[in-house]
Amino acid sequence: MKYLIKFYTILIFLISFGLSAHALDKIKIGLVIPLSGEKKELGESVLKSVRLAINDIDDDKIIIIPRDNENDANKTLEVSNKLYNEGVKIIIGPIFKKNTIKLNQLNNDLIFLSFTNKINKTNKNIINAGVNSVSQFKAIKKFQTLSGIERSYLFAPNTDILQEIKTGIKKSKIKLKDKFFYDPDPTLITKQIEDVTRYRIRKQNLLDEIKRVENSEEVNKEKKLAQLEKLDTIGGINFDSVIIADFEEDLKSVATSLIYTDIPPTRVTYITLNQWFDKSLLNENMIQPIYFPSVNYNNYINYLARFSDSFDSNSNQIAFLSYDLTGLIYYLLFKNNFVVDNEIFYKKNSFKGKIGVFEINKNTITHQLNFYVVEDKEIKKIF
């Protein structure tokens, strides 16, 4: 009996020792980014942001192991495989989707948090963590409800982003009055928008009305003519808002063409996708107000200032995302008792980061975004 008690005492001690030793083990997180070549500056910015996050977490249970993938798919495969052999089960990266194409050759229990916002996956263990179109259209859908918008017309370029836009529309279940896919050639945009908005018909309606009034015997004829001459067109339009799924100069070209065809933002609500607070929009008075979903503006500005103070250099959107991804991994590990397994990103969960709320479910990440308007040369928060 004494022997039996002694045996169990030793067994309990060994188990306890094993657990303690296991608790002291470091959890290695890989970081696969370009640290050489033309994308070196981007990769270094991401590395600095991850280090900033690690300093804020202030827990030595996890360590980051950066590796240079040279912005190349073959190199990404090579360094990721080496990281796996070193005991890494989670990798932040790669940044670009093109570098994920060969990762299906690796072991299924190696998880990648890619920076891409593309929705379609090439591998179930590659989790696309960027701000995707589903998240953006869900935020627009919420804005529609709050603003009483019922008839949104989608304008989207017929380019390689179109499939992502279509997927975002479908998965978000946003309601649209109609959809128009335009050729992004700036020399063709105005003509296309004239056609889809029936501009020439509405213009002719005005000319016909002016002629009718001129030939009439109406008492207040001169007053009516003076009012008509202030107009550009006559005739209703069957939408109360337009969602322009474009960016930078192409966005401005579409908006300017809408104004030319007598559909200014004072007549319908202009909405667009995440512009990352493009400062050039502040100077575009004619297309204001213009609304868009995005990450938390105050957190983003504070992060940029802190990054600049810490490293005497400028950060970018991708590095901002890497800060949150580091925090997200730590949070999920903490909730999972620092055990790394295939369930960590599969179980339904949520995490409040700098960007906003991350929603995790079945190896998929979406974001709860805020909503903003550029108006009177200012960026204002809607929700």
C-alpha cells in the first residue's frame, strides 16, 4: 500500500513538473514578410509594428521569429517550412496573395494569417485577415438602415476587384436597386454614366419644357423660364444613393461624372468603400458629403503618431493591421490556455483591436467597421 501511495506521489509530481515545464515553453510565432528587395520598406514597417505590439503585450510566453520571403512564392514556401520544423504553428504573413499559392504543400496544422483582403481562399489554413468587402458592405448596410436609404445603385469598375465586390454583396446580403459595372478608362466613364443615368433624356426633357413654356400663354411665363434656366435636367431618377466601389482618382472621376450628369451629392447620397482616410478627399468640395466604412479613425491616427515617435519613420495600413494581428493571436492563445491547435481560429470568437472588432469563425475573419463622412473638409464619425 505504501508502495502504491509512493508511486502515485511520484506520478503526480512528474505530471506537475511536466505541466510547469510546458507552461514555461515559449510559443513561437513566425513572421513571413519581405525584408529585402523592392518591398523591403513595407516588410520592415510590419516588423516594427509587430515589435510595438509585443512590447505592449509584455508577456514573454510568445516570441516572434521573422523570416525574409523576398516577396516570392517559392521563398515563402521554403522559409515557412523551416519555421514549421522549428516548432512554429502560427505564421503572420505573407503580405501579398501571390505568395500564398504554394503553401498548400505544407502541413495542415500550420496556420497563416495573411494580410490580404481577398475573400476566396486557396488553402483552408490560410486566414485572410485584411478588411474585406463583406465587412465593408455590412457596414454600408447598417448605414442604409440608419439613414433610411432604400434604393442604392452600385457603380463598380469592371476590373480584377469585381469578383470580390460581387462576393461581398452576396455574403453581406446588402439590398441594391441596381448594379452598373463600368469600363475604368477615364475617357469612357462620363459617356457610360450619361447612358446609365438617362442624362440625355433628362436634358432633352428640360429643353422641351423650356420650349413649351416659351410658346405658352401662361401668366407667370417669365418667372418659370427663369427657374428652368437654372436647371440642368428635368426628370426623376429611381435611386436615392450611389455606392461607388472605387478608389483614388478613379473614385473622383466617377463622382465628377455623376455631378456632370446632374446627380450631385446634394441630390443622392454618395457612398464608397474604405478609403483609409485619403486626405485628398478633403479638398474635393464638389463630391462632398461622401460616406465610407473604415477602421477606427482615432486609433489609426494615434497609432501613426506613436509609430513615428518610436521609430522615426512612417507606418502604413498593412503595418497597422499587423499590430492587431499580433494582439489577436495573443488573445486567442490566452483564451486557449496557450495551447496551439487547429481550433484556435475555428471556434467562434471576437477580439477588439485598434482597427475595430475582429470576428473569428471557422477560420474566417471579418471586421465590425466604423462609418465616416467627408464633409466641409473634415472627417466626421457617423457610428
